[in-house]
Amino acid sequence: MFGKKKNTAPICDERLSHIAFIMDGNGRWATSKGLPRSSGHAAGAKAFKNIVECCSRIGLRHMTVYAFSTENWSRPKEEVDRIMKLLSDYLDEAERMLDKYDLRIVFLGDKAPFERGLRKRMLEIEEKSSKGKKILNIAMNYGSKSEIVHAVNSALAEGKKTITEEDIDKNLYTKLSPPPDLIIRSAGEMRLSNFLLWQAAYSEFYFTDTLWPDFDEKELYKAIECFYKRKRRYGGLG
Ligand code: FPP
């Protein structure tokens, strides 16, 4: 799955169809350079776009990014507004590249709290990209515990009396994607922070100290190389 030369691009085979990213460390990146936190998010957005491009190039079929959690609303308004603006700018850019990357953009989370214009753009892009074959899940106003509660309530609303794992699977926001094979978290923290708790049951984890704005193609390949060395046994003997 890797070229002969070191650091050449891997190709995603049947073992790797979904990578999820916790894009952490934007604030620390900015602070370390004496810049405002919002500059860290702008640099983080740039890194995100580059990684979407790389993942598409190497044939990854599903990608999920944790862009904004339900808890992130408690940040200063200026910082929240900056992230919303970056998302809105990205949607304009992505719209022009949907065909090039064969992307289908899906938002994970409740869209109700977003400002009307942004909410409309999010719905538009989901609709316009709905034929794309490579899924990009963007978690915005996302929290995994509330996603699970939402899935259970949806199953109950369908008239289910007893809830099965399958009922939950098919009512999760991520229902278009298989569970992540690999979850990558940047910036040194080793926790899930309310991200994909259900879906991560058998995911492999990769943690790096690299701050998200510095997370590049080489870092991605390193994580994938590490993933391919793992033996996944799903609780069996393998
Ligand atoms: C975590 O870093 C990052 C976020 C809460 C926001 C992530 C947003 C982006 C990468 C840019 C916008 C996204 C899109 C989809 C265009 P942090 O701020 O918690 O960093 P810190 O832990 O160093 O303070």
C-alpha cells in the first residue's frame, strides 16, 4: 500500500476506508507565534483543505473532521464568529471543487443554532454535493452523546419498542459512512472529547504532538503507515 520510496503516497486499500480527525491545537499554534487565536483557526482551515485534498488523492472514501463541538459555543464570540466565517468561506471554495474531488459534504450535528444564512448554505451544499462518491463529514455543533440520544429518539419515533445496535447505527448523523478505521488527533491530547463515541468502538487511534495547522501530507502518511502495521482483531483472535 506504500510506494517503494520513503514518504511516497500510500494508497487506501480495503482496510482503510474512513479516517476521522480531531483538529486540535489551532489556539496553541497561534499563541506560540504571538498571534491571535483566530489566526490559528485560519491556519487550521488551510491545513484542513490540504488534508481533504490529500485524502481524496490517495483514494480515501470517507473522511470526518471535528470542526466545532456543542461545547465550543462557550468560546468568546469573536472566536466563534471567525470559525463560522472560515466555514462559510470553505463552502464557497468547496462548491467550485465538488466535481474535481467527487465530494459529498455532510454536516454532523443539529443545524438549528446556526445563523440563517449559514444554515441555508449548509443545506444547499449538502444537496448540491449529494451525488459525490467521497464523503466528507464535517462535525459542526456536534456532540457524540447527544447524537446517540438523537439516534435512540429517532428509532423510538419509528415505533421501535426495543432498540437494537442496528437501530442506532442507522440513525446516527454518520449513517452514510462506516465506522472510522483510524482516528487521528493532533496537538498531544489523548482523549475523544465527545467525538464519535459509538462509532469508535473498534477504531485505531493515532496521536501526534504536531499542532493542527502544521499537520501536513507527510504527517498524514506517517499516521497511515502506522495504521497499516496494526493488527485489528475486533475482540477475536485475529
Ligand atoms: C481546536 O483547536 C479547533 C477548533 C475548535 C476549531 C477547528 C476549526 C478549524 C480547523 C477551521 C475551520 C474549519 C473548517 C471546516 C473550515 P483549539 O482552538 O481548541 O486549540 P487549542 O487547544 O490549542 O486552544
